[in-house]
Amino acid sequence: MNRSVRRALPGNALLLRACMLLFIVACMVVISMPAVAAPSDNEKAQTVVHMLDYIGVDYPEFVQDGKVMNAEEYQEQREFATQSLMLLEQLPAAAGHAALLNDARQLLAKIDAKAAGSEVSALSGKLRADIIRAYKLSVAPRQTPDLAQGARLFAAQCAACHGAQGRGDGPLAKGLEPSPSDFHDEARMTQRSLYGLYNTISLGVGGTPMRAFSEFSEADRWALAFFVGSLRSGDDSVAKGEAAWRQGDGKTLFTGMQPLVTLAPNEVADKGGNLDAVRAYLTRHPDAVQAARPAPLDFTRAKLEETERAYRTGDREAARQLAIAAYLEGFELVESALDNVDAPLRTDIEREMMALRAAVGDGKPADTIAEQVKRVNALLERAEEKLSRGNLSPTAAFVSSLLILLREGLEAILVLSAITAFVVKTGRRDALPYIHAGWMGAVALGVVTWLVARYVLRISGANRELTEGFTALLAAAMLLYVGYWLHSRSNAQAWQSFIRNHVNSALGKRTLWAMAGISFLAVYRELFEVILFYETLWAQVGADGQGAVIGGIVAAAILLVLLGGGILRYSVRLPIGPFFAATSGLLALMAIVFVGNGVAALQEAGVLPSTLVNFFTLPLLGIHPTSQGLSLQAATLLLVITGLWLNRRKGA
């Protein structure tokens, strides 16, 4: 908007810009709400976990029967405990922070009192696990570790000190104090988790020759940790573990990478059976863990059981996180598949799982939580029955595929058609490259997102919802800005003034970039959802139905092109005033839809609370029956009405 137009509407423009700024800031604040430590705080928390791991392993060796066996090592354990307490005091408040500090003080007191090694190890292990949970530390590899790469790194970087076989007898080991670790030492290595080894590689050990290998990528550090952790396991033990794993042993314990890397071998062995042999096998073949991930609905049921158990013990925060995981990492993975066979059932499950999270957050009685879990499980059984009836028929696969792209693409097409029609109608084709750059960038990023999600790392459910929620709310803010800008020119006088002021100049850069931003966000958000839906549908239909899925995609793409062309052709023929008014109205409606769906996504990620109300559900219009979503949609509608009133007042 140029200076003359700004002077004509100083109060209104400033008011709207202030509202837009507040809206965007609010979106960013919402996204930053989870209690995740900033990078520097994350490093502090990781360091505390690293030191606690050393205390748990080394203290029992150097303090026995109340006597210090090695004064130097004992002082190091005490220093680690002191530093852990100091770093914990510097960390930002998180769930249970006071309890963490209390446990850290108790740990230091026990070390001062030369308490039994078992007591100190148990307390340090508990504190370590609580810190990981409270600060949401990443404690598992994001991709399957490559032990062959770990072996290469060990030979190149570690063998000189630790020896070719990892026995601490390398050519440079002589004279080192302390001597390099022997990775075949049963007493020490049974107490070292893979996560502990990873931390040692990442952070080093202060005051020793063991430096931090921070130049290694995260994947390389995990590969090295797995390789080192596998050295003491013999082939017989690994073969025994493989046989036990194939018979089902350990599959309820090692449900993913996290339990494999956080449990020390002695903790696994204490659980009895062949579990330690299974651990040895999985350490050498971590791909087996990924291949044996539980079915999504089984995962959901397991997490619901853990939710109820955690709630009964009084750990409401853990129960809340487990309830969120039950939805995001379990049920959501089959949501679109269930939508294809029984959409009302999918809606019922989603509503009841949201009600469970709300009940946990409200501190309802434990029996109420148990009843809610029971209701969800009953619905999950129905869903499993629906999904187990076999692959979709080719016809159903085609229709489902067509509807997914048509449904998700229509929102983006409406937005793109509106802003494209505007620049064509006004003769400002110099703006088209901005719009095309926006949607083409979104397509390119969508392809990258798909490749990353499929071949590099698994995008967590929370991150999926955060991405969807953030892009939806940001797109809504930009839609409101451009919609207001268009509506302010819907009367002939304002339009003629605008034309006069732009005879020799292009559209304002701010508006051009806003249009490019809308083009990008509208397309990327829909592509993000489409990728997830098609991944599920592709697996559901089986090999026989995949051709029908491709056919549905092609048909939907053709329909979207025809719809977009029709909308563009019709809108260009409208008189300038009605065109601007209709376009601004459409963008305002899409903003309200995006706000509703954005809030719903953030609620599903557990970022925003969700309070169910007696209202209907209509995702097509972004309507979800929660007070938070409906309130923000109402506020957005009020903002639209206020902008309309300001424009009419200006034109009066």
C-alpha cells in the first residue's frame, strides 16, 4: 500500500496491522508453549544426565561397605553430584522441577554419607529418567543406527586407545590416566546403557583423555554407541536372543528404540528370562526393533493402559503425555484409513480420546479415567474389526484417493484462484511470479517432506500436528490481511484512487510477499496432510489397489485444474467491486476455517488445552466442538466484521 493510501486510512490500517501483528505473535507464542528446553538448556540437561550415568556406574565400585576404595574417584563422584545439582538449579522450571532438585540434594547427601552403592545407583537412575521426561530430551536415534559405520569410526578414531577389539589395550593406552575403558568388562558394561555411551561420545569426560566427538553427526554417534555396546556380546548370546525375539520374547519391553537405548543390560537382565540375550541381539541388529513396531491400534491400547496406570499413581503429567502419544503415535496413523470405511466411528474415537485428555487435565477421579479408557477401547475394537475386513476394493480405493486430493486441494485452489484472478483482472501480471514461486516452493518442500518422512526419519505425531497447526494459523493471519486489503478497494472510488496511485509503480512489496506467503502456506499445509493420508491409503489397499490409488490422484488433479480454471474465468468476468468483495469474503471464510483446524491440530499435539462443548463437528469448515477452537474462530469472525465496518465507515 503506497503512502497516499496510507494517509487516507491511517487509523484503520494501523488498527488492522496491529491486530494482524498480535495474531501472528499469538500463533508463535502458542507454538512455543511446550516445555522444551532451549538449546543451551538442553545441553545442560544432557550433561546432568551424562554425569548421573557415571555416578550410577562408578560409585558402587569406589565406595563399598561405607568405605572409600579410591579417594580420587570418590571425589569425582561427589563433584559430579554437586555439578548436577548446580546445573539443575539453572534449568528453567518444568513439571516436577522441585522434586528433581530434592532428589539431586538427596543424591549428594547419600554420597557424602558414603551410602551403599545400590542406593546411590538407584537414586541416580531415577533422577536421570525424571530429567529426561521433564525436559523431553531426545534419547533415541532418529534413524536405525548403522553398525558398519560404527565399526569404521571405531577403527579410525577409537582403536588407538581402546584397542582393535575394544579391550582398552590400544598402542596409545600406555600412560593414560585413567586408562581407556575395556568394553568387555562385565562389571562396568552391564551398567552402561547405549544412551550413556552415546552421551560419553557426544560430551566426553572432563579431566580425562576422553574428548567429546562433537564433530560427528548425531547418526554417527549413535552408530558408534551401538557398535561399542555390542562388543562384549558373543555370537552364541546374539543367536539365542534372535531365536527368543522371533518367538515373541521382549516385544512388550522393546517396543521401540527408546527402551533399548535407555535400559542398562543389568536392568534388562533383572527382568529375567531371555531378555538380556534379546537385548544383545537387538543391539547388534537394531533394524529388528523398527520392523517389529506394534500395530497402531495395539500401540494406542498399550499407551491407554499406561495412561490409566500413571494416573492412579498420581503422575498426571505423565498420564497426559501418554494419552497424547496414544492418539498421535497410534490412532492417528490409521485415522484416514478408518475415515474411508467408517467416518462417523473415526469422529467418535477422536472425540472420546480428546475427552480422556481433558479428564486427565481436569484431575477427574481415577475411576472416571478408567471408565473413559474403557469407552475408547470399545471403540478401538470396532475400528479394528472395520479395518480387518481386508483391503479396499479397486473402486473404493479410487474413490478414496480421489476424495483425499479433491478435499484437501480444494482449499488451496480457492485461495490460489482468488489471488491469481486479482492480479490478472488488474493487469498486474508482474505479481504472478510471486504467487507461482509460493506454490511451487510449497510443492518442492512437500516432496522433500515426503522423502524425509519415508526414507530418513520418522516424523513424530506431535511434530506433524505442530506443523499443521502453525501453518494454518499463520496462513489465517495472512488471509485476513490480504482480505482486508482487497475489501478496502471494493468500491469504485477507492479502486480508481488505487489505480491512479499505481500507474507508474508495482504493487507494494508487502502485499506481493503476503500473496506469495499465502500461496506457499495454503499449498504446503494441504500437501502435508495429503502425504500422510496417501501413505496410509497406499499401505491399506495392497498391491492390487495401488493402480486405483494412482488413478484417483490423476482424476482429482484434473478436476482441481478444471475447478481452478472455472473459478478463475468466472471471477475475472465479475465487475471490479463485486469481485473484490467476493474475493475478500472467500479469504475471510478460509481464514476462519484455517483457525479452527489449526487450533484442533495444536490441541491434538497437546499444546493447547481442549474443553469439549455440546456442538456439532464439521472439519470442512474448521468446526470442532471445543471451547478454545470455537472461541478463536468467533474472535476471527469478529475481526472480519470489524474490518468490514471500518471499510464501510471509510467509504461513507
